Amino acid sequence: MFTRTRRLRSSKALRDMVRNVTINLSDFIYPLFIEEGENIKEEISSMPGQYRWSIDRVGEELAELKELGITSILLFGIPKHKDPQGSEAYNDKGIVQEAIRYIKKNFPEFLIITDVCMCEYTSHGHCGILDDCEVLNDETLKFIAKIALSHVKAGADIVAPSDMMDGRIMAIREILDENGYVNTPIMAYSAKYSSNYYGPFREAADSAPSFGDRKSYQMDFRNSKEYFREVEADIEEGADFIMVKPALAYLDVINAVSNISLPIVAYNVSGEYSMVKAASQNGWIDEKGIVMENMFAMKRAGVNIIITYHAKDIAKWYKNKEVIF
């Protein structure tokens, strides 16, 4: 006798009964790009449907997100001034710091996560302090910690360091604790790969390196073991969330780390988003179907939280009963 596995797929009611992977709107974090200036709503050409916002206009987007039920956001700042030390990143009146204050005052229900890095703020586009063409790990830690502290002082709920310097989680945890922010969580970009999927983001955030690449600090996708060390180190140093970035080409990594006791975050990155959008605009795929299949794939692999540019669309589709969770 052969096994009749189709029995449990024979009707929608049965399929719904035995499903064991679920999605909720609260699982999603929506990235926002905040640009210094006024009256800015500029669509990002390589990311259809995504915009750069000035603080005086971002309320339009936040009001819509609130109405749709998306209340967790990840902020990226785009300053006017850049220098080798990325000084605007830790300026107490910098673009991200001011955006945090605006959102906390006008939209207090939002959970604000801030990206902690230097690439959007340095004149050379690298994620740390340079000595000639080398990114200095230990010197950069001081700046990364200072940036994180400035975000938390402004009101950030969670800080998310993405620089991939060794020891950054410990440096941030120590400076936050020393200043009385013992309850502020750290969302660590623990397994962040040097990936070709980041291309559209670098246009969005104006963060492409002016020379070379980031392969000496971001991870090599040809290595199947080093993510264990990265995740273990971040846990030991005090991380509260573990992130894998990108997501879809790294479901094996997500699954491998999914049994740890901390929440697992996947960053469904710009290239993954833009490929779906481009194919949909050309009529090659069913956008809603593909997006939801991708979301369930990440959840099935073991993710608890998904950072995705699709979050707003998903919430709209769900509200209009065009997709079901």
C-alpha cells in the first residue's frame, strides 16, 4: 500500500486545518528612507513604490502605515553633509535623530528601529573609519557605539548595527548600559553577506563605496560555516535579535540558526524586492502570489520577524482581502 498524502490537501478546510506556518502583520518591519531637506517625496527609480521622505512629509507615509496596521519601522538617514568620519551619523541634531523625535511626538504608537552604520554618512561610502584604504575595526567601534547612543537618546526603541565590525555588539551594549539604557534591545545584523542583492538600496541611501568593496567586513557567501561564529559572538556580546541578510538566497542559514533562543529576523532586501517588482511590471509573474510565497518561505525556514519593502503592499492586499494569511 502506498501513502495517500493528498488526503490532507483535498479541501481548503483541511489545508487550513493542518497548516503550521502563519503570518501576522505584526511580523513585518517596514524600512523608511529619511532625507535631510524639505518637501521631499522622491521615488527611488530602482525600487518602484519606495520613496525618500523629508521629515516634514514622512507623516503622510506614517499615517497610511498606521491605518494599514504596520507600526514597526526601520529608519535610514540620508544627510546633506558627508565627511570621512561620518559625523552626521552621531550628530544629536542629525537627520535620523530628528526623525525619531518627530515620530515619537506625532506617531507614538510606532516602534522605531534605527540602522546603525556609517556608509550613508561617510564621504568614502565605507562602513567605518579608514586608514588609507583599510577599514579600521577597533577605531570604528567607538563611532558605532556613539551613533547607537545618539539614536537611543533621541528615542529609538531598538538599535540595529549593520556595519559588521568585530565587537560592535559589545561596544554598543556597554555604552548603552553605562548611560542607563539597560533595557534598549540590540538587533544584530549577525549574518550579513557581501551581496549583489544590495544594489537598489545603495541608490536609495546614497551609500555605495567610492572605491573597492565591503568584502573584508561583510561575509563571503561561498563560506558555509562562518555564520555560526558570527551568531555565537553576537549572542555572547549581548544581542537581543539575530538577523540574516539577505533572505531568499540564505534560507539555509536562517534555518540553521532558527533553533537558538533569540528572535530571528530576515531582511528581505532591495534587490529581492526590485526583482519581483520588475517581473510583475512586465507581466511575467503574479506579484501577490510571489510575494506571499516568499514571505511564507522565510517563515517556514524559521524566521520570526521580516524586514521587507513589501510590507505596505501586503497590508493593503490583506485589508482588501486580496491575500489571506
